Amino acid sequence: MNRRRGIALTLLAASAVAAVLAVNAFAADQATTPVKVTVTMTDFKFKLTNTATKKLVRSVPRGRPVVFTVVNKGRSVHDFDFTSPRKGTPYIDPGAKKTLRVTFSSKGLRRYICTVPRHVQLGMSGNLRVK
């Protein structure tokens, strides 16, 4: 009877270890899987949506890569730039798109703008919260 109990306890312990390893592997995979955001630019505003769910994006997680697919649906060139960290796209022609990958290392608000002269004054700016 003691031998069976010992085997059962060993199997139970092995199952618990396997479960912990699986949870850790899932968490590690989640931390490296990019968040995908579509940025739609028009004359003169930005719209950020989750690429998979199509829901508006107001925040992204700290320390996790974010891939921005930036699409210009306006009639003039635009770009999508963060003021901190200083990262952004080149000017994007109407109908074209570019990809920008950013990993935010700290929490807080990140301002994004279009750097084409006078576009910020016309409304092409916003804030993204990093949690």
C-alpha cells in the first residue's frame, strides 16, 4: 500500500511540475508575441485598432513588442511618429502602408504625431497609454 501511495505522490508531483512549466512557457510566449495594431491615417486624424479584433486601442503592455501597420487612407502624405521614444515611419504616400515595431520599456503616456508641417495643428496627434 505504501508503494502505491509513493507512486501516486510522485505522479502528482510530476503533474504539478509539468503544469507550472506549461504556465511559465505560456507566459513567456505571451511576453514575446507582438501586439498587432493597425493605424489608419486620414486627413487629419489617426485611428488605432487591434488588428485581430478591430477594437479601438488606447493602451498597450509595457515590455511586449507592438507591431504597428500604418495605412494612409488620406489624400496627402502622412507619417506616424512617437515623440518618446523617438521612433516613427517615413512619409507614407496615399494608399500605401508601412510597418513600425516598438517595444515600450516603461509605463506612461506616449504621444504620437504626424510630422508633416501643420498636420499636428490640424488634429493629427494622440496619446497611447503603456501599462
